[in-house]
Amino acid sequence: MLFTGVDHHKVGLANMAEALQPNQRGKPGYEGYLTERAAFLPKSFKESGYRTMMTGKWHLGFAKEQRPFARGFDNTWVLLDGGASHLDDMGPDGRHPKASFSANGVDATIPADFYSSAFYTDKMMGFIGDKQEQPFFAVLSYTAPHWPLMAPQASIAKYHGKYDAGYEVFQQQRLAKAKSLGVVSEKATELNALPGLKAWDQLNVDERKREQRVAEIYAAMIDDMDANLGRLIDHLKATGQFDNTLIFFMSDNGVEGATIERELRMLQGHVKNCCDQSYENMGKINSFTMLGPQWARAFVGGNRDYKARVTEGGIHVPAFMKLPGDSQGSHSAQFMHVKDVIPTIMDIAGIALPTGAELAVEGTSYFDSADRVVAQGWNFMGGVAYRKGNWKAIRDGRSMFDPKWHLFNLADDPSEQHDMAAEHPEILADLISAYAAYEQENGIVHPEFPPRKPAGDKGHQH
């Protein structure tokens, strides 16, 4: 959606290739790679005289004709997989034990001192170079802090002891700080406890020790990503390019809360074979640490649930934009969808949206949409939602297998803690109808998951 401005169900990524279910394979929109039904928006910059470049995660196709170098970028150094080690070339799972990298469309390897955030920043700084007359369009797609969590030991050491108070206390602190900064609604509330999980005071000494280290590694990864973005900004300033550069930064999804034991059991064999899971080895090259739902709930700052959910904790993410020459900061609560990002940048740059493709661009410029009424649907991994104005209907919001619809008023309840479906059945019915139209328009095929294994069964669960 970022690169086309078109709903992902229409352009080949209705589901990720590795998550396609048998009933979805072969259906239009479920190709598992970015098709050419929509225009590739970065190419519009190239056609307008810009140098175009990308480093970091791609995850939109492995074949050479599907890579970013073939789609309109002049210079690329990318990870083709959806995730990988941050310190070496370990792949994301047992099917892909080694990560796949590509430099300008050709298979590539990483150096011995690889650290993802630093490496992708170095490559981008090299592509940008010193100031030139030709403008540039660049995409730096950090993989941090995607699992497996890992960072240099010196970075982790900076956060030793910072999370000793535990999940609940940190959530309170995070929410209060976010409110004081004006980046979270004053009406956001602490999140209800997740069922079936231990509170901090129920953990034993060893469990707390491991959980503290998990949060320390996660914080180190974010700190290092921030520091490397700072290096890039310093480079732009040193070469006289900062003032005339627009910077748009965002997260691609909410905090990761899944665990191998609960949602990602297909990783069990891979982790058993690849990694040393001892406390002493957490965050190092041959480890496989994940954040987990309790820290996800604490870090997310007032949004319910986490990545892979259609609740606000999965889809409502922070972003900022630095306009050319802009020095004054302000906050905005205006709704903006990922489809709107590049149309907004093109608007500022004075580049027209492309025409002639099979699918027209659906996204609009942020500056042209201040008065629009929000009307947006979501469908991902079995979860569905539709928002119209401040009302949002969700099915599968609290769990991946919840068959009921729930209704929330995001103006009064941005944390989605008070289901109002029984109080406003007419609003819920309207949103369900709107979602049905969204589903039909986008050719959505609901996944038919394999039967769930009985308790105690050690088989895979998807």
C-alpha cells in the first residue's frame, strides 16, 4: 500500500506469501508478491528527474523481476525476507534458514560486522552522497525492532535495570508520559490485563530476570535505530541537504506481542535447531528473543492489543513529517492511512499521480484530506474491522478466533476497552454493511485455518 497507494488486497499482498492458506492460493490478489496491476509510485519520482534509492526490508517478492531494483529504484541494498537476524545472516524461520539479500537486483551477502540498523544507514548515506543538483527520493526501511530481538551488548547495557519495576508500572509510566507530550489522547486508559498470562508479581525471580532482559534488548534496538537515523540527518546537514529535504518517518505496525508458544509455533523447530536460549546468550547472534504480549501491552502506550490485530494496537502507529525548511513542531490527530503517504510526498514535490494503470491510486494527500470523513476497512490474518468517523467495528479483535462483532467509539474510548455493540446496534449494523462492501470491492478470501490442536498437542498452530 505504501508503494502503490492501493489496498493491499488488490495488488498481490492480500496475505503474506508465507502465511497464505490453501483456500487463498491462486486467487487474484493473493499472489504473495507485489504485482504490476497498480503503478509503482517511486517510479514517478525517477521519471520526474529524481535519483531513487532504497535500503532495508523489502518483503514484496523474491524473483529478480519483483525486486525494488526492477521496479524503479536506481540503487538498492535490501533484505528480501520479512525478517532476519540483526547481527548475521540467520533467516526468519526453518524454511528460510539463511536470509536473502539483494544489491541492485543481484544476490548479495553481508559483512562479518553486520548490524542491521547501522548497515542500512551506511548504505543509504553512500547512495545519497554529497549534495548534487539532482534531487533524490529515498526509502530507508529499518528491520529493527522485528524479532528476533538482538543488539550489541554495549547498547543493551545502557538499559540494565530500567525495567525492573515490571509490566504494569511501566505501562502506567509510558501512558502518562505520552499524554504529557500530547501524542496520546487524554482519554486513553490503561489496558485490561490479558487473560491467561502472569502479572509481574506472579513471576518468579528467574522469570523476572529474563523478562527484564527482553525489554532491555528491545529498548536497545529502538535506541540504536534512533541513533542511526540521527547519523543520517547529520549527514544531510553536513552536506547541505537537510533544509531542503522532506523526511517522513513511521512504524509499519504496532508492537509485536506474539510468542512462539502462543501464536508462532511454526518457529519452534527452527529455534530449537538454530539458537542458544540461555539467559546469558539473549540478544546475541545465535539467540531468538521475542518481546511477548505483556511487554507489548506496556510499550504500546494506550492502544489495545498488538501487531497482526486490527485493534488500534495493531494498526494505529506513530509518525512524523519534517517539511523542507520547517522548524516549528505541531501535533495532528488527523487520520492518515499508509496509502496516503507517498501521494502526500508527491503533492509537496509537485509530482502528479500516475494514470493509466489498471488500478487507480486510492490514497490522497494529507493536505487535501483534512475535512474528509474517515471510512476505512481492514482485513488481516482472520481479523476484520471497519471505521467510519469515530466509530469502529471489529471482529476477531481480542483473539484470532473471536466470531463476534464489537463496537467502539474512538473519540471517547481510544483504548477500545468498552464494547458498545449492545447499546448501538444500528451503528454496528451500518459498519458491518460498510465492511461487507469493502470486502466485496477488494475480493477478500477469508483464510480457512487448519483445525486447532487440542490442549497438550505439540503440533503447529497457525
